[in-house]
Amino acid sequence: MGKGRPRAVEKGVVGPNLSVSASGSLNIPSAPVYYPTEDEFRDPLEYIYKIRPEAELYGICRIVPPKNWKPPFALDLDSFTFPTKTQAIHQLQVRPASSDSKTFELEYNRFLEDHCGKKLRKKVVFEGEDLDLCKLFNAAKRYGGYDKVVKGKKWGEVARFVRPARKISECSKHVLCQLYRDHLHDYEKYYNKLNKEVVRSRKRGMHEEKRSEQNVECSSSKRRRTNNEGEKVKVCKVEKEDEEHDQICEQCRSGLHGEVMLLCDRCNKGWHIHCLSPPLKQVPPGNWYCLDCLNSDKDSFGFVPGKRFSLEVFRRVANRSKRKWFGSGSASRVQIEKKFWEIVEGSIGEVEVMYGSDLDTSIYGSGFPRGNDQRPESVEAKIWDEYCGSPWNLNNLPKLKGSVLRTVHHNIAGVMVPWLYVGMLFSSFCWHFEDHCFYSMNYLHWGEPKCWYSVPGSEASAFEKVMRDSLPDLFDAQPDLLFQLVTMLNPSVLQGNGVPVYSVLQEPGNFVITFPRSYHGGFNLGLNCAEAVNFAPADWLPHGGFGAGLYQLYRKTAVLSHEELVCVVAKSDCDSRVTPYLKKELTRIYSKEKTWRERLWRKGIIKSSLMSSRKCPEYVGTEEDPTCIICKQYLYLSAVVCRCRPSAFVCLEHWEHLCECKSRRLRLLYRHTLGELHDLVLAMDKHCFEETTESQRGPCYFSQLAEKWLLRSCKISQSPFSRDEYVSVLKEAEQFLWAGSEMNPVREMAKNLIRSQKWAEGVRDCLSKIETWSSHCGNGIERAHLEYINELLSFDAVPCYEPGHLNLKNYAEQARGLIQDIESAMSSCPKISELELLYSRACEFPIDVKESENLLQRISSAKVLMEGIRNCISEKRPAAIDVDVVYKLKLESSELQVQLPDIEKFSDLLGKAESCRARCDVEVLLQELDGFTVNIPELKLLSQYHTDAVSWITRFNAVLVTSHEREDQNNAVDELMLILKDGASLRIKVDQLSLVECELKKARCREKALRMRDTKLSLDFIQEVITEAAVLHIEGEKLFVDMSKALDAALQWEERAKYILAHEAHISDIEDVIRSSEDIYVNLPSLLDVKDALSKAMAWLRSSEPFLVTCSPLVPASSSLLNVDTLKELVSESKCITVSLKEKMMLETVLMNCEEWKHDACSLLQDISCLFDMRISGDGIRDGLISKIESLVKE
């Protein structure tokens, strides 16, 4: 393995040589440490696969990256804040069980009454206070009971539970022992005897068949359905529907299966024995209490949410805590580790610390660079991008190639998305293994080390046994204690019971890997920041199946559906390394699914349905499956349902607990047939082995039943169609469809039957509609559609024998003949009466043809057109019809191609209108009638109208010729407005009227432009005028060209002015800018700002002149003294001046000299004062001081 060889193994830590200096004060052997080369470090999953055979034996290992791997810390330490949890370290191991004293008192009094014939009449007193017998009993149970406590002289430890944080004398120990003997020793014997009976009954339940309902005996408090004589009541179907359940299970919310319903002997709430966590095989003897009544909220233990801290404040808290324990000096790992376990074992007192744990990096940010995060300025872009894509970046690890979690769609916090941890001294992570038995990778970004302990996954059962034996009271109160992550146990206790434990000291920049099912825990040696995430290479798959079983046993919802994950991965592209593990796990799932489906079939569940397909089947978690109401597991592959509880689902293992209906009423839901699952197994390996071949074979009786079904189905398909027979045989097919590939003939036959049934029912439905329509002559009855009939008749071979098929075919031929007649009529130019006759025929036909709609539309259009033509012909009023209406009717008539009765009269009317319109030109008419001898008044009036129009046009043309050259555009505007008004009053329409409106807009635009000659205009106004000129296409006129040049000059000046104001410029540059503004006849927005900047600079120079003169050697010094405060104000004002002045530096130099002089003078005065105080005199000292004073005075 080269440099990747673990150094810890080279030192021989696996053997008996356990070094304190290497492993800490507890003599725990170290897990291996690996140093991969740069090449080995390229692929994390490949490297972990390489070291796994060796490292997995320890359950944990440390990986030290190559020296060149130094990811930048991506979080902003100044703005980063996070919530914390408060950890009571002294209670991680030594704490009383969260037992409810009232429940204990109730059970204890029942014991006294039933077995001792007495009651606890008064409180038991110990050291002047009431003694909590519940705590005393649990404390003695922790140390093995009365006999072992006496033998081991453990009454001091027991007293610590009863009276925490108090010293106990030898006399008090003796008194406590006597009190226990007097009050609890007999109860302990009874309790132990009861527990042994429970253990024996569990063992019997594992090997014996379930007893029949008549033989199950429960205590009266646990039986729900009993009559007055205590006999069991048989609940019939009618009773179950009419009677409200008197008790429901708190887990599955069902009131059924009362014979296995446990009622708490305190709160009277119910739980099925199979719904408990973990479940019971049968009803336990004696009284029974639920976990809510056994546990007390007062004594419940957990990590309480604490304050929210900034990193700087948390650092101060952490440093203060460490100084409290170890002073300002450094402490060794041995010292810290020893102190930690002293605290955990309760020998020091109460200790609470803060831990910023389980911080979701999608909310609080990741310590690793991410593509969407803001890159700090101190980190180069190339380095940032490199670590964003690094496979060792924990944000990328779960979805690397070779990880089965690549197919998980949703971001599961802590699994797919890393969690961040900010710890301080003694903050702990308690014994646990990862969710779903995943691998985990932890990276320590910075800070003090982490101390880890690990038990290999192969020793997990031994670890759990020692934990249960060492902390029996805690496990009695919380059977799922190891899921809570709040309990520590000294590794030396585990070692003493033969459980191997290994340790790792994680330094900053190191990775720690934990392997599946390996229990691990530890604590922080000081302030640090770490990040962790789960991942799952292929070899995790069998461990994932074990984890799913644990979730099911303890009735906890899984992180994800293991079955869905395995199936989705199997359907995706798998490399050769994944295939062996995937095939083995898939075969296990297939075998389990096959066993249970066949078992359910034998029990009478023969109805089955296919689950709805996924929208995105290539990803896990895109759609949430229902969960089993008993074990809370996702039901991806299959489920059982019943119509009596439509919203309830159970897994195949808990089908008996769904309801009390007979099995024939239940239905199996399945996502894949066994054949499809078997194909997935075969896809892993093309070579089919014997075991797989055998697994395809179903029970002999099952196959025989399927053969009988196939024979019956063949006969039915060849006989005349009978809907009842088809429905019956398809219902029977449900019991075969979920099975393996041997049922493919059944599936194919079922598909054919469904297709035949649909076809035959379609034929019958169409014939029924046709016959009903024909007999009732319509009357609102729906007709059969020809498109659907053609679809039914399009089969080359009819699916089944349906006699009505030929009748339907004849009707379809008649419909096609009708369509031909309609199309023929539509293509010619028929009379409207012929179209109406054809449409009447189509309406009476029992089949709906879509061509009849086109025919109806043609008839409707023809009738509308005919009505319009008749209105035109019959109109007698002069000029009542608009000529455009006549032309529109003509166009519609030519497009419609229908013979209309009055079309000839309409053609004559149209000809007259066109002839009249041709003679309506006024000039032509006047020319023709010029010199006409007859005096016609109307003709004279028409001539006058024409003269007025010609005169108006002449006026307009005269204005138009010189409009763009005129200097008096305001007068041009007035003239054009008058011309526009006169044109509107003309009795003859002139085309030039629209030109007048356009010319008026141009004149107004020119009027605005001419204002620049009289006054300075704003930039916005000038830009608006130029834009308007461009719209009117007059921007090329000299007036607007000059205006554009002025605008460009103004914009350039503005740009230069803004640059000068933004950057400190010399006074000469500012003066030059101000001079150049005089040539620009535009209101410049920045001119006032420039002048103001120059004015402030000049005023400041005038104020600064006295100070500047004093520092010039050419100017004699003034006799007047200048004020230092004034000098400071001037220096402060200089920072607000936006002009570049060398005098600024000069004035700052003067101020600095003054400050130095003042400092020297103060120092000298202090020296003199000291001499006077000491009353030391001497010529040498006096001369030195005088010379210094003279020097300062000269300055």
C-alpha cells in the first residue's frame, strides 16, 4: 500500500502492548492512521475501498491528506452565528432513569396489597427528607440489585442517585441499605420473577405457533371486549360497523384486534402488542404501563437548546471554560481525557458545556467552498474552483460515482447535506452508529483535536448487551435509548466485558471515517470546527438492509426507502464493483417479497392491483410512498389495503393487523411483479444460477390454478362476448399478476381479454346509441360518432366474437355514403334548397358525421348573405346604403358559391353604383359642364366650393415652401393652425389636410429649437427636442444639426466635470473646465458643483496661509502665536476638499511637528518634575535640562 500503510498498525497497537502515551490514560488501542499519496488521494471511494478490509476491523480510521491539500475555510468568521445545545456532561452516564414516581407508587402499592396484604401508609424518610423509592429502586437496579450492591459495597454510588451533589456518611449508607431491605427488597424479588416470566414467554412466542383466539388469556385490565361475566364477546360484522370502538391504539389509530390490545394500568390508553417499540410476541403477565406513564418529563434527559452565539463570543466562552479547568497553560490529551471521564462518571459535580452541533450547512453555510457561495476576496478564484469540485469536499462526497446515494433526489440534512459542528472543551457526541448504518466522514477544519472511540460493527451486538447490562434502568425507561444519542459509557467498562474499543485523535486537517454499524462516540479537547456527512459505497448495501430492519423493529420512520434505493440503483448504470453487492441485496429483497406474496395468496388475499407509476423513476424520493401504520416503514414494493380503511396501508408482514375483515376482502398493491424483480436480479449477472432458477418456481397448486384459468380464458375468448364472464375471469387473474415470469402467459391473456372487453363493449355501446336514436328520433339522445366507429372497425382481426360487429359495419358504410354526398354538394355551386335537404338527411341519420357541421355553416352563411342582398334591393331611401356594404356582399357571394334567388337584381344595383362612382370627380364634372347654357344653381354652388378648395391649397403650398427656413416659427405655427381650421370647414374633401397636421408638428418642434438662441436650456429639454425632430424626419435641418453639436459638447463637458469631481484634480484643471463652460450655451448640471469645489479650495488656502508662511524659510516668522486647534480643524477640513493641493501635506507636516514638540515638552516637564520631587541637584543635570529647554524654545 506504500505510503498509505497505517502507521498505527506498524506500531503493533493490535497486540497486548497498550501504550498510555500513544492512546491516552484509558489504555485504549489506537485505530489505524493512513497517509495516502497524491495519486491515491484522487478518488476517496476508491481509496476507502482499498483500506476497508483492514480498517473496518477497527470500525474507524483516520486519514491524513497530502500536504498540498489545504482547502480554504469558506465561512465568514466575523458574521457567522449559530445556535447551540447545552450538554450536561455529568449526566451522560450517571443519571437517574426518567421514571415517573406516581406510576411506580401505583405499581408498588398494588404489589403491597396483592402480595403483602398491606398499604404504604406514610412516607419513607431519609436524612430528614422524603425518600423517593422509585429513584432508590432504579439506582439499585443500575448496580445489579440489592445482593450485588451489598456485596460490592455500592451504597455510596446508589446514594448519589438519591441525593445528588451531597456527601454521604457510612452511617447514612447503612440506613439507606436498611430502608431498601425493609421496603423494596421483596418488591425487587417480585419484579425480577415477573421479568423472567416475560423473557420465557418471549422465547416461547418465537418458537411456538400463535395461539388461537380462544386460548389467549389476558388480565382483566388488558381485555377490551368482555361482558359482565368476563367472557369474551364475539364481534360480528354488523356490530363492528354500528358500534364505536371503546379504545383505539395510540400507534395505528385502530380500535380493532382487541384481543392483543394492551391497556395502560394507569392512563388506560391502548397499544397493540405488535405496535409497541419493540413489539411484544404476546400479552405480558402482571400490570403493564405505557412509556408515557413510565417516563417522567421532570427527569427526562436530553440536550437543551441553548443560546445563539457569534464565533468570537463562543471563542471567549470556550477559552474561559478551558482556563477554569487547566489554567492558562496547555493541557495534554491524557489530562483532558482523564478529567472528561471523571466528569461523566459523576465524581466531580455538575458540568455543563455548549455545543453547536448538527448545523445544517444549507442554512448556516459550509466550511468547504461551494459553487453558489460568495468567494472571499482573500481566496484566489482558481483555488476556490479547485476545492469546489474536489471529491473530498463533503458537499460532493455522497453523489460521487460509485456511491449508491447518487440516485437520491432530495437533500437529506446530515446524509446528503453535511452538518457543521462548533465545539468547546468536553462537548460530546455520544455512543451511536449512523442513520441507516451509513458510512460517515468527518473533517476537522480548525481548532483543538477531537477524541474518538469506536467499537467495530462486527461487535455491535456485544456492545449493545454491555450497554443494557450496565444501564438497565435507562433501557427499561427508554428501550430505544441508543437512538437518542445522549448516553456515554466509559470505554474501560466495555473493555472489561470483552468488547474491543479503539481510539482516534483527530487533528485539524484530518478526516475520520466510521464504518457501517460501528458504534462511535467522543468529545472535543477544546474550541474547534468540524463538518460531517454520510456516504454509501456499494459494500454498504447489506448494512442498509440491516438498518431498515432496525427501523422496522423499533417502529421508526426510515431516512429513505431502502427497497426503493436498491431497485432504482439496479435500474441505473452500475459498475462492476457495485454489481456483486447489489445483486446479493436485490436477491434478498426478491426472496423476501416472493415469500410474503405467496404466503398472502395462501391465506386468501387473491385481489391485487398495480401501484401508480413514478413520474421520475430514475430518482429516489421524488414522490413519498405511504407508510405502514404498524411499523412506519415506506411501502415502495408492495402494500395491503382494505376498503373498510381506505387511508390505511400496511406492509405484507403486518397484513393481519390492518383490520378484522376476512382475507378475501383485502387487496395486494404491488409496484413490480416478481418477474420484473427477478429480471432485475438477472440483469446483475447474465448467467442464471440454480438458486435463481428455483426461485422462479411457485407452488405446484398455484401453477395448476393458473393453467386452469388460461384454459377457461381461451374458451371465453372464442365464445360470443359475455361481459359478466369477462369481468369474472379478469378478477380471478389478479391473484396471478404479481407473480414471477412463469405467469407471463397469464398477463398476456389478461391484456388480450381487457382489449377484447373494451372493443366488444364499444361495439355494443355504438349499436345501442344507433338503435335508441332511430327508435326515439333524436329527442336529445347522444348519437354514435363515426370516428369512434371507424376506430373499432380498424382492427385487422376482431379481438373477440361479437355478433353486432357486422351490423355496425353496415351503418358505417351508410355513413360514408352520406359523407360523399355532402362533399359533392360542397364542391359544386348548389341551390340553398338542395343544401337544406341534404342537411335534413344528415340530422335524421343515427351516426354523427363531422362533415354535417361544415354543411350547416355553409347554409347559415348563405341565409345571412341572402338577407343582406334582399335588404339592399328593397331599400328605397336615397343614399341609405353604404357602397362598402355593397362591395362586401359581392365578395361574400363570390366566396360562398351558392345559387341565391335575388342575385341578378343585386348585380344590377352594383353596376349602377360603380357607374355613379366613376362620375364623382368634381374637376372632371365642371370641365364637362363648362359653357353649359342652362343656369343650374347647384352647379354654380359646386363651382364656388371648388374655387374655395383650390384657394386653400394655394395658401398651404405658399406656407410649405418656406416653412423650414423661417426665423419666425411662432408665426408659422399660427398660420398653419388657421389653415387647418379653414380646411376642416371646406365642403369638398382635400387630401392635403393630413399634410397640414404633420407640418404643424414640425413648426412647433422648430419653435422649441429656436429658444436656444434666446436662453440656456436644460440637457433633458434639448434631448427631447432632438428626439422629436428625429421622429418627424427633420433632424437633418441646420437648426437641429447645430443643436446636436451643442448637446454633444455639453455631454462631453459633463463627463469631464464628473471625472474631476470624482478624482482630486489640480486647481488649473478646474479653472480650465470653468472657462470652457462659457462657450457652451446649455445649462450644465455639474457647473455649480465644480465652482463650489474651487471656492472651498480657495477659501481653505486663505485660511491656511498663516500656518504655511511660518514653515517657509524665506518669510520671516510672525510675532503672533497661532492656535493649534485651528490648525487641527484645517487639517480635518482638507480631507473634505476634492481638489489636489500640495498645501494639504504641508499643513499635516506642520501639525505633526507641533504634536512632536508638545510630546517632547511634556516629557521634559515630567523629567523636571521628577528631579524636583527627588530633590536632586547638580550642575551637570541642570545644564542638560537647560540645553533641552533652549532647543525646544527655538523650535
